[in-house]
Amino acid sequence: MIIVTKSSKSILAKSKTSFFCQSCGYESAKWLGKCPSCGSWNTFVEELIAKEESNKTEWRQESVRSKTLKAKALSDIETLDDVRLSAADGELNRVLGGGIVPGSLVLVGGEPGIGKSTLLLQVGLQLKTMRVLYVSGEESEQQIKMRAERLGSTSENFFIFTETNTKNVFLAIEEIKPDLVVIDSIQTLQSNQLDSAAGSIGQVRQCTSELMKFAKETETPVFLIGHITKDGLLAGPKVLEHMVDTVLQFEGDRHLTYRILRTTKNRFGSTSEIGIYEMLGNGLREVSNPSEILISQRDGPLSGVTIGTTIEGNRPLLIEIQSLVSPASYGTPQRTPTGFDHKRLNMLLAVLEKRCGFKMGMQDVFLNIAGGIRVEDPAIDLAACISIISSMEEIPVSDKICFAAEVGLSGELRAVNKVESRILEAEKLGFEEIYISKYSHKSIDFKKFKIGVKSFGQLNEVFQDLFG
Ligand SMILES: [Zn+2]
């Protein structure tokens, strides 16, 4: 028998539960097997909501009124560009659109172990004159100290606080008065306003909204670290993307040394910028001239190796494509691309077979983009085709030649975007010739270049020219 007394009744009335899709944050009053919003199965989890307080946040209500509830004349509002804080890290400044905007909420997402903590620890330590509060729910003070020592950098204005409760975080903020706050990670934070566990959709959203309020009122920039798992099942940054000002994605293979910091959302700048880093024993090194490291050092031309051009963000990059073609010993031949789209490789092989007469049917084909990066730019098609045939025929291609053209289904070479900046990058890196599509012609001012530009309409013509 259950006796509901007057007092317990009022407690019951206060709390309310709701079901949240842990993948996209969709809220439902009852449990659902399939999420109507994102279509995932079995992602609904019941979360307790402290109803009475749910519209209150830890960050003080009173100050909201004094600071934000006032209309301002447009002419009284400062232009943001003038007040951006410049990080010592040039790549970070670039992806943020020219520096850190005061009061901005920046989410740095990525898979665990990719180096998000290292990146933000390093950024914080480099801001010597600014007070930085690094809140960690992931590691102990000693671990962070050891990590900072490995980075070989120290700052008197850098504060570490290991805490997961937002109330305590805001108390520390009031005491330290930081110029920048880093939260490592948003999944470990917990607000007293909700009863659900840290890392659940409800908590992640609540903590983010408290931090956003704090950032906007005090004009203090806040960086949030958010983990993404490959299956996307963890209460993830996806839910937060619409709440924050800027989303940066930290990518790369954790076994390889290169990392790319990519803007996927930015209220204060363009989303087409990327930053490139190299992970070293003592931290992340900015790579300001990425082409040089993506092209391996070699003494002379090798068969199966070609250089293609791609555009990452707004920057042209020269990348190395390596192919290995060998007769398939038995059964279905293997097609194994790394850093290159599988379907695209199959398409190019079909074009080589059908339009150019190469017998690809009984060949194993391995194609690799050097440096562990992934390229989706179709402008590397021509370089990929040449690389495959170069390996199959065992004829090396001169290491002074590079390529920039898309290959169409009839074996034609198609024009690519920003061809001039690709040519200029090739010239800068000491290439002597670049092969492009003849349909790029009209848009090019050839007088600009010292490098030889050869243009062709068909893939066959390029083979004729290179291999005779
Ligand atoms: Zn969903």
C-alpha cells in the first residue's frame, strides 16, 4: 500500500520526467522506440527534470536585468572585429575568423584522444597576459600539470579547477575573474537544476545554457570541449550546435601526426577555414605551409606517385597520391582507398577500363593519400588516374609535374574551381609543370605564371603526353 501524505505529494508534483533522444535531443513525454526526429532506435532515456527550478539557472538572474535588458542604438554598439582577442596560435585565430570574440561560446568537438585538451591547454598557456580558468572534469590537477609540463610552457595567469558542478564552477569564476574559460568537457558537467546524470542530453543542454548566459553577460569567451563517438550514441555536441556561436571540429587519425581544425559553424566569420597542426611529443605545432609536409621527400620520381592539388578551406594544398596496382591473385580484385572515396575510385577505374582501354578487371588497386588526410575535392581525379596507371605500367611520373582536373564519365577532363590559386601554389613549391583541363582556359591569365601550364580535354591525351 502506498500512502501519499501531503508533503510527499508536493515533492512529487515538483519533479517531472521526460524522455530525451540521446542522439539528437528530441524530447517526448513517453518512451519511444524510434526517434521521430533523427530516426535512431532505442535512444530514448528517461531524465528527471526539477520542474520548479527549471527556468532558473545558476548564473545569477539579477545581473541579467542590469546588463542585457536594455535596447541600444546601433551606432553605440562596438564593432566586434576591433575587440577580438588574438591567440598566440595563428591557426586558431584563422578558423575563428580573426581571433577570439569576447562573450562567444565556442564548441571544440572531436573523438576522444584526438588532442582537444592538448590544443586548449596550449592555447590557454600561450595567453600569458590573460587570466585563463581551465575547468576539468576529466583529469586531476596533477595530470593536467604533467601535461602542461610536457608542453614546456607555463603561465602565472593559468588556473586549473577540477570540478563538475556548475554552481561551484561559477563560484570559482567569481573568485578568479578569468578572461577566458575552458570547460573540459561539457559531458562531465552537472547542474543542480536537473537530477539527471552528467553527460545526458538534459544536463549537457542545461550546463551549456548556463555557460552561454555567463559568456554573454560578462563578455567572457568560453571554450567547451565536447566528445563525439563514431556511432554518435553519446549525448553529443550535435545537440549543442545550435546553441553555441562557433563549432570547431578537431579531426585526424589519432595514430597519425596531422590534425585539422575545421570550422563547421561560425556566427563571427566564414566556415570555410581550416587550421593544420602536427602532433609532436611537446604539443601541437602549427603548420603554416601544409603542402611541404604532405609531400614526402624523395630523391627522384617513383612509379605510382603523383601530386594533386586540393582546396581545403580557402587554401590550396598540394597532396601526394600513392597507388599500388598488382595482379589479383584470386577471386574478386581488391580496391582499397585510404583518404579517398571508395565509390569514386571504382568510378575512375571504370573510366580507365572503358574509355582508355586499360585492363583493370584483374588488378588489385590500393590508393593512398599521404599524410593521413581525407580529400573529397574531385580536382585530384586526374592525379589519381595518372598514379594508378603509373603504378600499373611501372612508369614513373616526373616529380616536377602536378595535376588539377576532374575526370568525367566519358574520360573528359573537367574544369575545377580556384584553378589559379592551385597553379600559384604549385609554382610556389617549385613544380615546373601543371596539367589542367582545357575548359579551365578562359578563366586563366597565363601571363601571371612562370610555371608551365598544359591543358587537355581528354584523359587519353594526358596519357599520350606522359607515357607516349
Ligand atoms: Zn533523435
